[in-house]
Amino acid sequence: MYSLMNYRNDGNSVFGLEQVGRQVHVMKKNAVFSTMEDLDYRLNVYQTGHMDMCQSNPGSLDRCWQYDHPYINSVAASNDTGFKFRVLGTVLLNQSSLLSDVLFKGEQSLANLAVAYHDPQVFENLNQDIQAKGWGNYFFTHALIPHGPYVYQADCSVSYETPGYLRIANQRSEVELPPQVYEIRNGLYYGQIECALRSLQSLLDNMKKTVLYDRAIIILHGDHGSHISELHPQVANLKTFTKQDYRATYSTLFAVKYPGSSFFVDERALPITYLLEEFMTVLPSYMSDTNSYTKFSPSGDAEPEKIDSYVYFRGAFPLHRVNIDLFND
């Protein structure tokens, strides 16, 4: 996220090298937010407790709403009383830095329990604020869906019927599993995608009931792929990583809608950092009062380091540079 919001394609960021655990991740520089601030927009941020994105541009910040994971209320859907007590106990003990570091190694223990990260309240708050605040506001939402653990069904109900190891992918210490495990994970992941789309559709439908939608500029993107692959992005697997592994680990969506835009698909594989930087560069022209909008189509003529596909393998420094067409099949 740090690299994405600051248009980076390298591994020189100390932030990006912090270890998962009890460290507080604070994004003190945010190029996207600074662009919106320069355009006199008020910032409204809906973030996770794992990453603080509200400190970079405090002078333009109107609202900072935070949700923590795991989403403890989701556990009510489980019929396993023992599981409920384990989750509750882990969450409570995790509030103590000493006990957490000694007994549970921070957030890793919560990941192993495979409890939902996503809190549906994030979309509810976003919907209410968009309707209430209207023009002159920029809303940034970090929604942890379809991000694992995969407990949300297509209708957005919650289910903990599947074993925990099926609900979350790309665990570094995971042993080799039968191929059908990855198929089951993909099925659960697709259900969670459907839930995410339902939530977005409801948000957009409410905007369409007013004049907000036609004039709004909407950017929808992820930060990585599903991570549902038989191999993990580690140096030991560098020579055996398949095209499917690359796609599952790194391929994500970037979609934009602006006044006067028409639907089309650009099938080139370009880094998400480059795409976001390109759009933020032309963004001021889409905010003008003119009705003549140029079609957003990244040129691909930038420096090679911004358009080549960069792949980071854990433990590899400097970054391995891999050119691969993820979409030619």
C-alpha cells in the first residue's frame, strides 16, 4: 500500500520491510492524498487498524474512521463454541503487548484462526458520508474484501463451516497440500468477490439516485492478487513459479470512472503503481467544467522501470525483475 500510494516500484522503502506483528504502521507520506489536497479536496479516510493513513495530510483531513481486524462480530455465525472462546481469548490477550509477544507472536496467531478481516460497517459509513457531504470531498476506503480469510458468502452472510486452513491462503510455513485445496480456496474466494461486488453495487446505486454518480470520479483497485497458488513468492521458488502462480499472486484490478468516460478494457499488464500515477496526473483535467474529456489510456512510453512488470520475492534483494505477460492466455 505504501508503494502504491507513492508510485514506487522498488524495495527501498523501510516501511515496506517492516515485519508483521505489533508494530504500528504509519504512512507519513502519501502522494495520492497530497494531490487531492492540492486540488482543495477534504480528505475522508476509512482505514484498518493495521495501517494508519490519516497522519500524512492532517490539515485537509475531515474524517478518519478506523476498524480493527479481526472482525469479532463475524464469529457469532460459528456453531463451534470452542472456536468462539479461542478467538475471544486471543483478541483479549493480543491487547497486551507483553503477553501477545510472548504467547501469540502478535497478529500471526489471529491469522491462524482465520477470522474475518472485513467489517461491513466500512461500506455503510462510506455510503452515509458520501450522501451527507457531497461535493469537494475525497473518500479513500481500504476495504479488506475479497481479502482472506474467506468467510463471506456470495450473499454476504458469514460461514465458518470450512476448516481454517481453507479460509486463508499463502501461509509461508504451509506444507504442500493436495491440488483440490487450492480449488476449494478459489471457490470461497469467488464467493467473497461476489459479496464485495454486491456491497459496491449498493453504494453506486445509492449515488445514482442523486446527481452524485454522473459527476463523481471513482477509482477501484486492489494491491495484489488472490495469493491462492501452490507456490509462494520466495526465492526458493523463483525458477519454478508458473504463469498461473504469478497471476494469482500479483495480478489485480484497476478501474476508473470519470465524467464522460465510456467502458473499455485495456488488456496490457502494467504495474498498479504506474497506472495510479498516470491517472492522478491527468485527474485535474477531469475536474474541470469542460465537457471534453480525453480517454484515459496509459501511454506505456514512460521509463522502462515504470512499465515493466516488477515482482518481489520475499528474501530477495535487490528486487528480481520479471517480464511476463500475465494475460496472453
